[in-house]
Amino acid sequence: MALTQKEADIQLMLAAQVHLGTKNCDFQMERYVWKRRSDGIYVINLSKTWDKLMMAARVLVAIENPQDIVVQSARPYGQRSVLKFAQYTGAKAIAGRHTPGTFTNQVQDKFEEPRLLLLTDPRTDHQPIRESSYVNIPTIAFCDTDSPLKHVDIAIPANNKGKHSIGVLYFLLARMVLQMRGTVSLKNPWDVMVDLFFYREPEETKDPDEEGVVAEYQTDGYNAVNPTVVGAPVESWDQAPPADPQWDPTAAAQGGQWAPTEGGWDAVQPAMGGGIPAAPMDHANFGNVDSFAGQY
């Protein structure tokens, strides 16, 4: 028997541990808690989570211009999800630290005036929530069992601390928004995988081809073969290096670079200037000149 969309979504949320809360529970979040485990972890009712996702999608679709929606996450696990959500829905993403005054200071360059605000964690994103309360911006947030609900208009109960949980929540919300807009339907399903919304470690983003090239050129000690050096490797320091086949001493001597003189270095060299000997230097003229060293 085929599962309905709600049942399939709840199975996906169970696999991503969206239902696991914390050991603390805010009094306003008690209505979304199903039970408490023996280890003290509160379990969230995923049926209410799915209903709140549907409500949030309806509110997002009601905004005519998607650029009037700001999706924000200061938590690192939610930054990739925020960017992907903004890419597929047309919203505006702010990933990373929130600059104070983004919603209230009209002088700064990054000033935004959204009609709706979507956040990942009310505790981490407390600054945009505070500013949204000053300018009357409706706020939707993913709230854990210990999250404060002050100035939050629509709270979606879910685990907002796991990277898989945050990715699944933004994936489901983006798909619901596209379904309500008519972009995605049963005949035209959404071909985007949920893995694109997951946070990736910096080591995972490296290209495996680049790692293979680096490993190929790594040397194992001084005696390893370097592919950039021409010739055979030197086995030890006492062994003479192999002769370069491009070097020819005879050809170098004939080329005028250097040549041994007959009789050694003590032999008289021919004078410059066509063989005319230079006049001898008269040392008598230097007798009256005191050197600098002679004065001291």
C-alpha cells in the first residue's frame, strides 16, 4: 500500500531525528510534546510539526514578491539550507552573523525591509527577532523544546540543532511552497534531493581529483624520485650525481666561454689593444700623497 505524502514526510523526519528535543521544555512548547523518554529527552509530536509546516507554507505563498521574504540562519548547520531554500523559492537569504540594524537602520547599505522573516533558531537568531518586533515583521521560526517563543508568530516544533534535521525541515518547507505555487505537482514531481540541504564539512567539499594529484607528488624521504627532476635519483650523499648528457666541456671550450692557458696561470698574458704594451706606471708621483690609512 502506497504511503500518503504526510506519512512519507513523517518517515523522512523520523529518519532525520526531527522529533528529538532536549532535556528542557519551555512552558509554551509543552503543547507540541508527545512524551518524555526515560533518559529525559522530550519527544516532539511530528503530526503537529507537519501541520505547522503546512501553515508556514501557506503564509509564504501569500507573499506576492518572494524577495520580500528573508530567510536567516546564524547557526552553521542551517546556512547551507537557507541558501538552498532561497535558491528554489526566490527568497532572500542572510547566512551567518546578523548585522545589527539590518531591519531598523535605514542608513546602512545592508538595510532590508522584508514582509516576512523565517529563522532557524529563536535563541541563536535573537537579534533579528528583536529588530522584527520593532518594525512589526511577522516571524516564523523552527523551535526546539527549550526555545523561547517571545515575538515568534508561527512556531514550528522541531529539532533545530541537528544538521540533518534542519536540512529536512527546509527541504519539506520549500517543496510545500512550490506545490502551492503550482510549480511542483504529482505529475511533475520535484527532482531535488534532500542531500543538497544538508550541512557539509569543509573537508567534504574538497575535490577528490585534487587530493589524488597531491598524493601523487608527495615524496617519501630524500631518496624518492621527483617527477620534475630529469635524471636518475641519487641513492646517497656520497655518491656522485649522474652526468648531464646536455653538458659537453669540449663544446663549451670551443664556444669561447673558457679555455686553459699554456704554461699555467703564471704565464704572461698578451696585452689588450692590438698587442701594444702599456706604459709603465710611475710610482714617484705618488710619494707626496698620504693615504687615508697613513693619517691614523
